[in-house]
Amino acid sequence: MSDPIRSYQDLEVWKSGMRVTLRVYELTRIFPDDERFGLVSQLRRAATSIPSNIAEGHARQSTKEYLHHVSYALGSLAEVETQVLIAEELKYLCRDNSQTLLSDLAGLGKQLRALATALKRNLAP
């Protein structure tokens, strides 16, 4: 039997979001200095938004609001995927790093979609 969920920090999807975010920060350290306010800032903001929206949604008073924030997290995930592909095309990320990160993002996307499905079931009359 799994441990009870006492806080958003107990959620595996939030933990996965945190791991992805930390990886994005690590990888963007090697980007060119002139990207500090461009792609680096965009990638970090979008990645940070994923676990932040999971946390905020979990703290909300209604399932509908929670679902809304999970939707925001999915949108941010799509942003990160796109920006990783751009970074690879610009040769800021090697293919191995981008593919590993994209694989992690795909897994996180599955977790977010599963959470959204569970929340939608709770909304049904």
C-alpha cells in the first residue's frame, strides 16, 4: 500500500517535474552567454512552471481548479519540448542530452495526462 498524499511534495508527478526542471537548469548552464535572456530564460521559466502549477493546483479548493493548473503544466511541458528541439537545432544541446530530456518529458507528460484523467473522473456527476 502506498503512503498517503499529505502534500503536493508527495506526488510522483511533482517529483518528476522537479527532476526535469533541475536537469533543464543543469543543461542550460552550457548555453552561450548571449542566450541568458533568450532561450535559457524561456526554458527555465517553462520548466519551472510545470511543478509549480502541479503544486498550485493541488493547493486549490476545487478539482476543477486543480485540473486547470494541470492543463497549464501540460502547456508548459509542450513549451519545454519545443525549446529543447530548438536548442538541439542550434547545437546548444547535443543529441544525447536533448533525447534524454525529451524522453523524461514524455514520461512526465504521461503522468500529467493520467492525473488529468483521474481529476476529470472526479468531476463527473
